[in-house]
Amino acid sequence: MAQKITIEPVTRVEGHGKVTIHLDDNNNVAESRFHIVEFRGFERFVQGRPYWEAPVLVQRLCGICPVSHHLAAAKAIDVLVGAGTGEGLTPTGEKMRRLMHYGQMFQSHALHFFHLVSPDLLFGIDADPAIRNVIGVALEHKDLAVQGVMMRKFGQEIIRATAGKKIHGTGAIPGGINKHLSPEDKESFLNGPDPLNITKMLDWSQSVLEFFKDYYQKNQSFIDDFAAFPSNHLSLVRKDGAMDLYHGVLRAVDSEGNKILDDVDYQDYEQYIEEEVRSWSYMKFPYLKSLGKEKGWYRVGPLARLNTCDFIPSPLAQAEFEQYKAVTHGKPNNHCLHYHYARLIELLHSAEMMEELLNDPDLMEGELVVKGTKVKKGIGLLEAPRGTLFHHYEINEDDQLTKANLIVSTTNNNEPMNRSVNCVAHSWMDGKQEITEPMMNAVEVAIRAYDPCLSCATHALGKMPLDISLFDADGKLLDRKWDSIE
Amino acid sequence: MRILIYGYGNPGRQDDGLGIRLVERLEEWSVLKGLDGVTFENNYQLNIEDAEAISDQELVIFADASEEEIDDFCFSKVDGKGKLSFTTHAASPGYIVKLCHELFQKEPCVFLLHIKGYEWDFKEGISDRALVNLDRAFEYLTPILEDPTHVIGSPGHLKLC
């Protein structure tokens, strides 16, 4: 009799996920699915609200990456108020936002690698879960764990200094930013006591890259072969082809590096990207229209960004980029676990960009806001830590939002995450009659590579983060269990 | 005594903002009272850097909204010895305490104030029923902050769940 196995939730990812693996009569994997609860209702909720509230309202979506939503919404509202599409702001407005964004990127990437991924690398994905966690890292590799904590703190402090506050930050406003960087904050970030200064952050960013490269050298087949499969890749790039995490044009390449989207204006994204609905998941499946549903899906995030860009405009990260590209002989990298490698190069790039911006006098003085002629439709995109984030708003004559469409990074990665799960399921579970903890973790390792954000923002105590359901082949619920966090 | 009062939750999700609202009220109250040595902090959720934030405190009180089956609120000790959640980028209070101990060799006295909430939609504002619980939690906590020595090492002061 065919079996259906449910793994829920997926651990060490943002929020909740559920994996179902269907086995056939021979205990081989017949089908696998990764289900996600998305931001249901939010797009309808914002309708009727004044457009200028959007950059603050969207932070209700998610307590994990509010800065990314805040800035993507602000970029869309810039268009609505006639302040341009990311290039029309004052130097102060754009650079303060960029500093906020690189602070977010830095803290998010540091947290992901040090505290979510490093346990798998340091102890092995089949190690005892009792030690394969960050407490285990703290016990055996304390320096790494402390670095992760302090790098995350530095990024959070950058966000506080630019967004104004940790909860519902208001830094980005229509057409610009609401403040300059204070001299005290600038001095603290540049020359503060160790370790909370940019010099130490650069040093640690380089050392963690060396740590990963050393691991890769010793475990090359595991890193290269785990859930590897060819795909298209999509991201923003600067008009000259440079990596740009805040603004640019949309570029997509196939698994061989051929351009599919050739640097198009993202205000026209609807001409190029469609979203498919499937009955078994709340999350849509985006694809490139020109290739259709079957072939048009793509990856986003660090792996994709390093595949689409021609170079990285900061010297240390560029040097690492050249080594990284040599691994695949200049061709796109389609290895799932190379997401981690790419993410760490972006971590270093973010540190370099923060240093450059902190030394830029435009952050300390200059006009904050520009105004223009209002239009009815605005689209804002940026490269969030997990990938390309789309915010699309339309307004009426009364300045009320009439439409909102959000394609979040994790939605863009929906199909590749499903395919990664399927790869692992076949590799680890074909012919097996028993599902062991290492097998389950292998599935999660594949998903974690994408650093998905499945958060529903509400995290109150007793909110049932653990919900395990077991169904038989006929879809009958056999068992369901709940657990709650401390 | 160095004290940190730390509320967390998303105030854009109705009662999920109970912990933050409580801390805002306590901060206003402490200014009127002229309380020294108390730091107030708010965030969407706890995260790893909070292990460092609590490391130089003697008393830490986390405040969060709760969906548990409790009447109004409860006040429990956090020792990092129970189940430690590490399922998302958000961390539990126990996890923060454990991480603080392992990374910084510090063991502040830590409590968690659970305040019962009821509504969790995409809206600002605490529900009327939850506001009653918030008032009770406020009344419970203020005497403790005026004389915190009574709560440390004294299980009789706990209002267990």
C-alpha cells in the first residue's frame, strides 16, 4: 500500500513549512511536495488605505525581514509620487536607504550561516540533533557562535540608525528618507570599540568565507552533488551588469548563461512574469512567460544573483567572485549548497558597501526628499536577502490603494525548493522502509539552502508552531499532534 | 540592580503587540517614578543578539502575548533547562538564556510574563479583553520593579501558568 509521510514543520527555516513525501508500493518516492502558508489576505487588507502608509503597513507582514518590505514598498511609492524609480532620489535619500538595506543583508546572511547552517557543516547532517544545533556550536566552536551574534547585532544597529527604530521603522518615506545619519552613529560604526566596528565586520566576513572554502575543499562532492540541478536564474543587476542589491534592471539567464530577460525595466514585470496557482499550496509558482509554466521557473537569491551579474563592484567580494566563478568555469552555478558560498560573498560585499557608505559625506547632509507628479501605479523591486522582492501598488483619485500585488522572494523560489526536496527524497529515501532523522534533516538542508521566510509574523506563545499530520493513501487523517515552544 | 524589561511581538497584529504595549506603559511609569537602573527594550521577536543584550543584566523580564489556556497572565522563571526552540530565526526566552550562558558565561535572573491575547489579525490596537489582562499584568509588575530583590530567588512571587 502506498504511503504518505508528512514532515512538519521544517526546522531552522523562517516560520512553518510542511513536506509530504508519497511513497509507492515499493517504497520508492513517487512524489514530494513542499507546502507553505503564505501572506494570505494581506494584499486585500491594504486596499482602501492611504498609499503613504504602505511602507509601514507592510512591516506587519513579517517580523523577520521588515526592512526589505519597508524599502520595496517605499520604492513603489516613490514611483507613485513621481520621485523616480530608484534613481530619482537625492543622493542622501538613496544612500541612507542603501545603508539600511546593506545592514539588513549583512545581519540576515550572518544569522543564516552562523546559526542555521553551520551546525550541519560542523557536525554533519546526520549527526545527533541534540548536538547539531547552535548550542552545540556554542559549546564546541564558541568563537564562531559569538561572531554570528555580534555580526547580527552590528547589522541591527545599522538598521536602527537608518530606519529610526526596531519596530515599524519609518526611515524610508515617499520620495526619500526622513533623517541623516548622526555623527555619533557614524563614529561608532567606523571606530567603535571591538568588535562592533566595520573593520572587525570586514575581518570576520573574510574569515567566515575562508572557513567555508576550507570546508568545501574537504567536502567538495557533498557540496557539489547535494540537490544539484539546472535551472534559470533571475535577479536585479545594475545597468552595467554589476551586482546591485538595492536597484537595477531585471535579468534572467538559463542554466548555461544565455540571457532570457535582457535587462528589462521592472515597471514592466507583468509583461514577463506570470504566477501559477496550484491546488495543494497557498503559495503561487512564478515563471517567465516566454518559456511557459514547465520551463520558465527560476531561482532567486544569492546563487541566482552571482549567476546573473557580470561583476561585483567592491574589491574584496570581486576577488572572491572570481574564485567562485572558476569553480563552474564561468558558467552559471546550479549547485544547491553553493547558495551558502554565494551568500557569504554577499556578506562580504555588504560589509564593504557599508564601509563605503559610512565614509560618504552625503549621509550627513543634503536634501532628504524629492517630489514629483503623482501617477496611479508604482512598482518597487529590490534584492532582499532571500531574493527578488516585488511590491506593486495602484491608487485611485482619493490616494487610496486599490491594488496590491506582492511576490516575495520565497514565492519566487517555490518551484526550485520543491525540486530540491524531490532530489533529496529520491537520493535518501528510495527503497527505504523507514524514515530516519538524518533523512528528514537532509530534506531540510535542501530547503534551508534557500533560507526561506515562511513567517506569518504572529509568533505568540502557544501558537502551535509544531503541527504534525499523518495521512494514509486515501487522504484520511491518521494522526495529528501539536507542540509549542517554550 | 541592572534590570532589562523586554517586550516582543508584532503590534501590527493586534494582541501580538501586548508585550510591547506593556513595556511602553512601564517605561512611562518609570519616568514618573524616577526609577534608576531599568532599561526598556522592544522588538518583533527575540533573536540571538539578545543573548548578548541580557548578559550584563542582573534581572531580565521578557513580556510576550500568549495564546495559552490561561486566565489573564502568568509570570514564570526562565532557566534555559527546558525545551529550547530553534525552529525559526526567532528564539525562545529559554534559548536566549542558554545561549547567554554558553557564549558569555553569564546567568542573569530571567522571567517571562505571558499575557493572554485573543485577536491576531492585520490590525493595530489591542483588543478590549486583552487590555484588561494588560492592566492586571501592569499592576502585578510595578511593585516588583519598585523592589526587585523580592522576586529574585523567591518562587512565592511567581504566578505560574
